[in-house]
Amino acid sequence: MARLPSAERRRQLTEAAIRAMTRDGVPRTTTRSIAAEAGVSLSVFHYCFDSKQELIESVITTITEHYVTVVKEALRPRATLEETVRAGFQAYWDHVRAHPDEHMLTYELTQYALRQPGFEHLARRQYELYAETYADLIGRLQRAMDLRLRVPVPVLARYLAAMTDGLTLNYLVLGDEAACDGVLDTVTAHIAGLVREP
């Protein structure tokens, strides 16, 4: 087994945990099954992670990074604000459609954390991370397009986090792509209405 830097080994184990949890569910995924999925010894797992809580936080952060990366790439100024915002939503939505099991895992992680004594802070951290991510994306867009918002960035960030969270769960349950596209069009128009002219 090749020796990898600790950060790279943690990433490898986190990705293995995402695959195992997606396949087997969070409660049934053990440290042993994650180590086996990553092709490393259990001692390597325990060297990289002090606890299951630390692993779950890494999983939540990594899943969020998966789709934030594609949204950041798509969220570049276009001819209009609506086109720019819609491109960002479309990049997220394409990720949901391509990786529904990974997005389903985020809901399972939330429920697991809320039901496990001592893990509740991970569910809170998960939703704080969503709002922080949106605040960062909004800030990038404001700077790139010189935008003035009618609402504070933290409020808009939480609104967008709640909207995409609810819409994602709705899609995972109902599978109605056309309805979701219509909602994204509506939200895009609403966001454009929250911007003041410079």
C-alpha cells in the first residue's frame, strides 16, 4: 500500500465513506466497511479520523464541495442576471440528476445526526454550511456583476438554501423534473427582482 499524505488519505477515506453510506445507509456503515471500501487497514482509518463524528462532518463537507465546485464553474457573468443565476441553478440541478443517491445521503445524514445523542451539532453544521456556501456564491456574483441587493446576504443565503433543500427532496420523492425546472425558473425571476439597479 502506497504511503499518502494524511490529508489525501482522509479524502480517500471520506470518498469511500460516501460510497459505502450511499450503498448501505449511514447506520449500517461501519469503520471497518469504510476501510475495506478504501482498500486500507482499519488502523489507517483510526489514524486519519478520531471519531465517527469527525468522519461524518468530513462526509457532509465533501458532498457539499462536490456540487459547489460545479456551481462555481457555471456561475460566471452572462448577458443578463437571470441567465447567470439560472446557469448556477442548472449546474446544481444537473448534479442532483446525475447523483441522486449522493443527495439522498445528505438527508439521511441529517436524520442520523439528529437522532444520535451527541451528533446533533453535525446536523446544525450541515445547514450552516449550506447557508455559508450560498453567502459565498452570492458574494462572488455581487462582485462580478456589481449587484446591490434588496435583502441582506445572510437572509438571501438561507432562503436559497431552504429552497434548494426542499426542491431537491421534492425531486427525490416525486421525480418530476419538469415541475422542478418550473420552480427554478420562478426562483430565478424572484432573485432578479431582489436586485437594485446600480
